Amino acid sequence: MYGYHGKFLHIDLTERKHWIEEKPEEWYKIYIGGVSMATRLCWENIKVGCDPYSPDNPICFANGVFAGTPVPVGGKYGLASKSPMTGFIGDSLSGSWLSIAMKRAGWDGLVIHGASHDWVNIFIDDDRVEFRDATDLLGLGTYETEEAIREQLADDQVRSATIGPAGENRVRYANVTNDGRQAGRTGHGAVWGSKKLKAVSIRGTRGVEVADPDTLMKLSFDIVQAAQGEHTSKYRILGTATNVLNLNKLGLLPTRNYQEGVFEDAELVSGEYMHEHNKVKTIACAQCPIACEQMCIVKSGPWSGAMTGIEYECLFANGPNCGINDMNAIIKLIDIADHAGMDAMSNGITISWTMETFEKGIFKKEDFKCKKYPDGFEPHFGNAEAAVTLAEMIRDRKGIGKTLSEGTRVASRKIDKKRGSETWKWAMHSKGLETAGYDARGLKTFSLGSAVGTRGPCHNRTAAYDPDIKGQVDRFKVDDTRGELAKSTEEYAAVYDTLPLCKFIRRCFTGKADRAGAWPMIAKLINATTGWDFKYEDVDLIGERAFTIKKAFNIREGWKRTDDTLPWRWMHEPMTKGPSAGHVTTEEELEYMKDLYYKAKGWTKEGLIPKKKLIELGMPDVAEQIGI
């Protein structure tokens, strides 16, 4: 089999044993790689209904078809487990050298079962598996853990995925980190912490065989050339932080826990300001010719020396959404999250919920007692020092940080039960996952995409904001096109997440990012790698199948129509400032759009999947379990 090895490595943490599973080529043609394949592995190996922190919740890695080849931005892997945030599928992507090492070691993916009695680092050295004592790694940050493992093994080519103190302490939204990149959002780090798995390290020494190396090299070279031009200039120069001023202008920049969509100090936290005052350099993921990550440093003041990569989603969450206009503080907050191995988006939004809860008088100063502030402190919006202290308390699960480390859904439920409050009304999550950095009150299609997302409201798993922002539809009104638009944009995104390829390359195939511009080239890349005969329609099916297996996983875990919803604030509280003021997505509008969406997907009115549909997609065993 070209492009793949046809086998997966299973590792049992409890019994300290491993075995090999082989898969037929037809299976690969359906699930391809990335989040689709990782979810399918999770489907096959999980105990249905298990607690996410149970040994019965597997950790599933799936490589990409292009990992280890010349194909630009193809060095990604998918990671899936049952999410402790949502109780549904937790799927993440990370661009890293780990995916290449995995492919070179001879594995298309890993399935890690059980839980270890002691802290462990799994070391995969081609065919050999070693369970290494990780006690000496405890307490180290994510980057420090990677470096320590390389030193222990005396090989700088060993690649590792690690957790930091947040994962060790089971912060519910802890990440898995590799090469400075995060497999984030859904709590993978907490799952690893529950298994006492500190790191997975891989050394691969083999090559990757492709069907038509000459054609693949030529296609890849052309894409690399295009990626150095105008199609990616915004990402290369300012990175995604360029979105700050654009979204502020539209009234969509989440401000003070999504109370408003306009931040009066947006200029001070913009990509342009960051570029001038804090940027050190740009760096790239594995196999990437774009290099979008903006490495930024604090040059002076109490947080001098803090340095990490900054992108829009983490910037909005820890800046405008907390009322903070100090770029140095934002860098420090994201630096804490990245080193601790916790999701900077969820962390920032949890802090903003805390600030609003304090300003509404439900939290008191004495609730925030800690070693640094024995009498407590006052986390008003804009109080950067308070935000930094809260991030440290969450990381360590100390004081009120223990409650906040559960994320906004669990934290609001605990506080409301204890104090008779209604903080859930400003807990900005859906299904338990904190919301993205686009205020959906001014984006009707994106509000639908956020509600129906299988891992929660996510800007990466749906591109439904695109037709709203580009003016293809009236972003403030509902019409009968929204169901098909939400379907189309999520399945478009799922193609990239399954191959997987970074979406920033989408205009570098032909200059056009739509299906007509991208799918023919993607088919050629797949065929040159694998020797298959994929066509336009086969590429389209990749996305539909990916989304379907994730939805099927959720249905089997108890999903119901009412789970596809939005934060209360987005449905009941309009903003008062800016171009998007006065709008919400009402419950009636959302239910209408859900009807349209389920119909477009070919599902029932309750959002369940017919057996016939699943069989048509090549999933007869899934049809037997959850099809109707």
C-alpha cells in the first residue's frame, strides 16, 4: 500500500503490552486519516457510555496520508478520545514532526488503552515499544518535557507529544502539546492525566513510499511556490491576529465575556500593534512553507521574558474578552497556558466568565484568596494582574482555581447550585466547549454551524462564518439557504481536517479556495501518493464521511437534538454597540435552521442518521448500531 503502512499500533497501559492491527485498503479509502480516522479508531475501541476519565476511553492517533511526503502542510495528525468537556467526540489536529516520526516508524496510527499505575512515557522506536518511568518529568512544562526526553534518549530527532502541569492536575481543558503546537480544545491533556501518561515519544528511521514520486514532487513544488505569494501573505506577515481589527469593525470581536462586539482599545491588541512592538519571528509547522505563527515576547515590565506564539483565537480570549488592552499581559497569559498545557481559548473565556461573575456581585474578593494575595483580590474586567493570577491558580487547581479548572459549564453549575445564582446565562459554551472568537449574534449561518458542531462551537470545524462575513447572505437574517450552507461549509472544512492539510493552503492550488478550485488538485495529490483513482466527487465524500462518523459517535454516546444549541446570551441578549448591535439568534430561528440543516444532511427531524445513508457512505456496521 502506497502512502500508508496498513497497520496500527495498539498499546495497553495497564498490562504494559502492545499488538499490531492491520486494516484493508478499502477502510483507508473511507476514513483517509486525521480526525476522521482517529474518530473511527475511537468508535471501534471505546466502551460505549464510559466516563472520559475511565481506562475504557482510548487515546487514538491517526496520521495523515501526506505525512512524511513533500506535500506542503501535510505534516499533521488527528487525535481523538471521548471529551471530558462535552462527553462527545473530542477530536483535535496538530501540525508537528511527531506525525512524520510516526509515519517513518511504520505506523498509520496509535491506539492507547487502559491506564498506568505509575507515571509513564511511552517510547516507540520503530517496532520497539518501551514504557519509561516519567516520575522525573512531573511538574515540567510542555516544552521542557520535550527537551528533557530528548536529553534522556540522547537523540534530538525523537519527537514527543506531552502534557504539562495542567494535564497532570486534570484541568478539564488541558491540551496535548508537541513542537510548540497544541492538540487542543477538547481536554485531551486531562484524559492523558487520568491515565498517568506524561508523554508519547517516537523515533522513526524508515522512508515513506509513494506511488508516483515524480508527479508528487512536481505538484508539491508548484504549491510551495504559490504559498510564497499573495495567497498567504496575510498569514505570513501578521498571522491570524489580523482578524482583531477586521472583526472589531464588523462588531463581532468578543468583548468582556461577549457582552459586546466592539473593543474600544482594539488598536492596542491588534496584529499590527503586535507586529511592531512584540514580534520576534515567525515559525512554521512541519512540512509548512507558510510560517504563520507569530512568536512574540514581552520586552519589559513584570512579565519580561514571557514568549510564545500568538494567534487570533487565543488573543481575543485573553485580551478584549477579558477587557485587557495590554499586549504584554496577553502574551503572558497565553505563555502560561502553553507551558502548562491548557487551552488558552477556554482558559481566557473561563477567566472572563469569572470577571463578569465578580462584577455582578456573585463572587466576592474573599473568594480569590491565594498565597500571593492572602486577603483575596478583585478580578474586574481589565485587571491584567488578576487574570494572570487566576491562570496560575487554574493551572495548579489551587483555591478557586480548582472550580474554574472545570471550564464554564461545570463551574457555573457548581456556583449556581451553591449560591442560587444564574451565572449559566453568561457561561459562553455549547455542549461544554467554550465558544469561538466570532460573535454569532451577528452571523446567522455561523450560529447554526456553532450549534450543530460535533465537538462544540468551533471555528475550525465549520467555515459557516465565511458566507456571512463575505456578504453572500444577509448575516442578520434567517432564510431557507442556511441549512445547506452550514452543511457545505462544515464538510468543506472536514476534507482538510481528514487529509489533513492546513486550511491556509486552500488558495494555493489554483488561486481559488472553493471546491472547484481545490478538489481537482487534492485528488491529484491523493492519487500520486496512494496510486488510487480519486475524482472530484470522491474528495467531496471525504468531508461527508468525516462528519458522519463523528456524529455517529455522539449519537451512540447519547446525543439528542436539544444538545445542538447556543449559549443563552447569544439567543437572548443583543449587543448594544457597533454594527452588530440589536441582534440575537432566537430559539425559534435556531430551531428552524436546525430543521433545514438536518434535512440537508439527509437525517431525520430529530437529527438521527438513516441506515440507508450510512450504508451509502460505506459504514454498514455503523448503520447496524445507530442507524434508523
